Amino acid sequence: MDGYYCGVSRGRKVAAAAALVAMGGLVMHVGEPLDSIGAGYPLWRKTGLIGAPARAAVCVLAGVTLLVLGWLYRLLFCPLLLLRAPDDVGYIAEDGRSRAQAANEVRRRRKIGELLPPVYPNGWYRAMDSHTLRRGEVKNATVLGEQVAVFRGDNGQAYVVDAYCPHLGANLGVGGRVVGNCIECPFHGWQFRGEDGKCVKIPYAVKVPEFAKVRRWPSCDINGQILVWFHCEGLEPTWKVPEQEEITRGDWVYRGRTEHFINAHIEEIPENAADIAHLAHLHTPGIVSGVDLRYTNSKTWEFIRHDWKVQWEPESDPNGHCSRMLVKHSLTVFGRHWPIMDIDVVARQNVSHTIFYQANVPPPFERDVMIWNNKKYISKPLLVKEDSAIQKHRRWYSQFYSPGSPRLAYQHDTLDF
Ligand code: FES
Ligand SMILES: [Fe+2]
């Protein structure tokens, strides 16, 4: 669902590297009892730690140290890639059913609610992370249920066109070739210009008909992502995604991506940011208590808790299509506050649902997934004064719908659209 960026400073990285080196030194030091004599046969020094048990202990220690080093290295230097399957998170599998069966059953029997908002808000949608598309490369992606081909021309610009070739329907994103700033179909070699989708070459035809073109999707390549514009009435982009300077300057670095399949209306997800009360309830139990809501409040984990202070505000013009969420987090263990775990997060959202984090910790987001997968949409929720940001969020979000926005055809049957 999202890429995210974190503010891991160079200083912290240097410190982490130093720690890794120090731990590496520890492994080498542990290895010192090995000595070589003669033809290089190892002997154990007489240090007091002699014999098989001592050797075994040293081996175990070295093994554990290496594992920890590997884990630390991945945590600090490798971008996170957490891809969840549709039934991985948020369903309760009981009575000997598999998770997939439980997920299917919930999707069948669940009430989805009345008067759902239209399915696709107008706006920018993420096609892929910029760095995954090299110059001259083409990829197939799914955006709003449509198949698109995303390619980067020789000029470095990313283009998005319908995946299916108008000639005989081959998928341009699967085996297509970038030629200059055009995409060449793998089937008969027709070439389409990225800029406007126009066919510029049919290798075996004398003349290229004027009407030969593939649909081009307006797109932009900003903040480390390739975004595609959708408007139900076919309007060209009515606003631009603002550049996030922290990303351009390199203050926020790419720390990976998580992907979840969520069975809920798209608006429910950003609305969570304005639902301040749920943080103090759903996200207070310690992260160690997991994401299965049946156990998160178990007494075993009572000694650890998260406290949150949250604010959600729409931004003013010209960025009225963006909103900002400020989160302050603190951790208490056995009643003692751990300032080292204090995290301040600025989340900026718009309808592309891209989330940027300033900290090195993914959010305990999967608890929400279990709520979303099983809840129904309520168009007129029963709110108290303290919930007022939710109404504010709904008013703000309504700007992304227009009269022609597509609605679910079979609201009572399914949320699959
Ligand atoms: S199907 Fe694409 S060129 Fe024929
Ligand atoms: Fe949440």
C-alpha cells in the first residue's frame, strides 16, 4: 500500500556501523582461543575454558552473535519489504478453518453498510516506486483495476499507458521494449509515444493511421514515486502533488514498503488519521502483544503500553487536497517512561495515500486491518464531541468525488471492485 521514508541520520548510521564492527570484533575475539602450530592444526589454548562444552559454548555464542549481526544489518541498512497476502492479516480462523476459508467467509457474510461513497476518488494513485523503474525499462502495473504499462524513456521520464495494445491486445508491459521515448509492442512491433500514446511506427505498414493510439494516463514522478492521475470525468490533473523537500534533500530516506490487501472502502483508511480516540484504545497495548485483537489486551503484556497524542488538520490552499497528521508517541515499561522510544511522526496524506515517516518504526497498522476487514461502513456515524475530526475528515475527503464518480453496482454483495 505504501512506501515510506524515515529520518535515519548519517550519524546514526555511522554509530550503527561502529556497533556492527565492534560486534564483529567480539566474534573475532571469541575466536581467539584458536591457535595454529605446525602445519596449521588448530589447538585450544589453555585458558581455563577447555574441552567440548567450552567449545560448544563458544560456537553457540558466535552463532548467536552472527545472527544478531545479520538482523541488525537488515534492520539498519536494508529497506523493509513486507508483502502480506490477502488472508494474512485481519481474519480470525476458527473451528479448524484455514485463514483463506475464514477470509472468504467474512467477505461473503459481512454487511458492508449503506450509502457507501463512490469507489474511486479523483486524484493521484501510486503505480510504483521510482527507483524500481530504470531508464529503458517497462513494467506492468495495476491501477484502479486497470492494467497499465509503465516505462521510463531514454530521456529519463516515466510514462504510463494502457497495457493492452489497441492492435490485437498484447500486453505492452510484458515483453514490450522501450525505443527512445516510445514503447514497442512485443507482438507485431507497433510503437507508441509515451507523451501522448500516439502510434508512430508500424514496421510493416506504409502509413500509420491517425486514430492509432493507446490511452495515455497523466502521471508524475515525485517524492520517490510514480503516480497516475485518475478523474472519472476524464479531466486532466486539477492539482499537483507537492514536492516533499525532506525527500528531495535526502533527510528522509527510503526505508522500504509494506503491502496489505484490505477489505474496506478506500476512505476508511485515511479517516483513521482523524479518528483520534481509537489510538488510545486500539494502539495502547504494547506492540509485543501482536495484532490479533483477541489477545492484544491480555494481562501478560500489561507492563508495556504506548501513549499517543494526535492532531489531524486539512492543509490550506493551494494544498487543500493534502492533510497533515501529527503523532507523538511515548513508551512506558513497568510504569517507567523510555524517552529513547519517543517518536514524533508527521504524516502528510492526500488521495494517493502515500505515507512518509520520520522514524524507523513501522506503525502498528495491522491492528487496524483486522478492524477494517470486519467492519461495515456507516454513512451517519454516532459521534461524540471528541470525534469531531472524523466529520471534518469526511467533509475534506468529499472534494475527491464528483457527480460522475463510479459507485458500486452491487453494494449488498461484495466490496470487490
Ligand atoms: S498486438 Fe501490439 S502490435 Fe500487434
Ligand atoms: Fe490506527
